[in-house]
Amino acid sequence: MKEVVEILARALVDQPDKVSVNMIERDKSCLIELKVAPEDMGKVIGKQGRIARAIRTVAKAAAAKQRKKVTVEIV
């Protein structure tokens, strides 16, 4: 899941070297924190949050295979 979010984020931004993904695991859930450069924040969020919603949907689909719940936060 972490790798999926990282690949998607690096493809979207202008400064892929400043993309940082941190994953905090719990029992049946995990939290993924996505950090990007301030200039690239709008590209990751998208108009009306559509790209952020799409990233969360893909992460949830990857987590469903492992029977976990995932939360993606863009910091």
C-alpha cells in the first residue's frame, strides 16, 4: 500500500525527490501519511479533492486484499 501511494504521488508532482510516505500500522488498520513539497500540494489534492480521493480509493483497494482498513492523510 505504501509503495502504491508513493508511486502515484511521484508521478503527479514536479519535485518527486521531496515525496515522503510514512506508514503507521495498527491491528486491522494502517495510517499512511503523504508529504510533498508545498508547491506540489495542489497537484496531489486536485480540483475539489478529486485526485486525493482517487489516491485514497486505490489505497483502500490495495488494503482490501490484506483485509485491512487504510487511511491516507496528505500532510
